[in-house]
Amino acid sequence: MAHRLLVRRIWTLPAKEIRCLPASTATISSSSFSTSLQSATTRVSFLSPSRTLPRVLPHTSRREVSFNVQDHEDFTERVIKNELPVLIDFHAQWCGPCKILGPRLEKAVAKQKGRVAMAKVDIDDHTDLAIEYGVSAVPTVIAMRGGDVVDHFVGIKDDDELDSFVSKIIGQ
């Protein structure tokens, strides 16, 4: 879980806050890499922009279709307090049907173009949330609006059934 939080923080770090490592911490001994390096010390500049790339990368305002719940506090902030309806996909890494349902559900949510959010909860990492919401089998999808459970289903559904489920949740 700490690894996920670290990756999430690095991934969401604005580019202007990324700096090059100081030369003192980024030196490499030539004795260990003498055949592959030309100089004794090399400044690591993989975090600074390259001169060959454009200075400004195109910014897209694409909103992520789904997010992984990190902990109970994250669940409260991003699911329960969310103004949008939220579909919560309770899944497990070892679950074959979950691997089929996940992309289908993301596709159905993406069709709604931001009118519904999707949270992913790994039941092995967040057993407390699975117990709290009565998840006894995976995949289980729970729909919440305003912090209240409004609907749910267990198992796989085809694309048409998922589209109608998502449409029903957002009130279409």
C-alpha cells in the first residue's frame, strides 16, 4: 500500500516541482561501470526536461475513468463525499471474473463522460470496507449517491446490462 501511495504522489506531482538530483548524490563510480561510461562522474538528469523534447507538452484535461481506493480515509473523501454518483468495484487480483468485469465497467462509465465516478476496491487490501458493505463474493459492484447505497449487483454482466445499470444510477 505504501508503494501505491508513493507512485500516486509521484504521478500527480506537477512538472515544475520536479528537479534534478544534486551532483553530489548523482555520481556514479567509474570502476563499476568503466566500460559503459565515458567519465568518472555523471550528473543524473533524467528528471529534468530534455533539450531535444519540446519545452511544453500538450496538456489534456482528460479525467480518469476510475481510481483505486488507498485507505478508509480516501474512500470517505473520494466516494462517500463525492457529489457524483459512484460505482464501487469490489474485486480481487486472483479473481478471473473481476478481470473481465473491470474493463467492461470502465467502458460503461467512460460513455457517461464524467457524470459518474468509479472506485476500485481490492478486497484483499481493504477487507474492512468489504465487510462494512457486506461483500461476500467478487466481483461485487455497489452504486452510491450522496453517501447512500442505491443499488448493487454481484457477478459479471454484459455490456448492455452494464450500460443500463450505469444509466439508471445517474437517472437517465
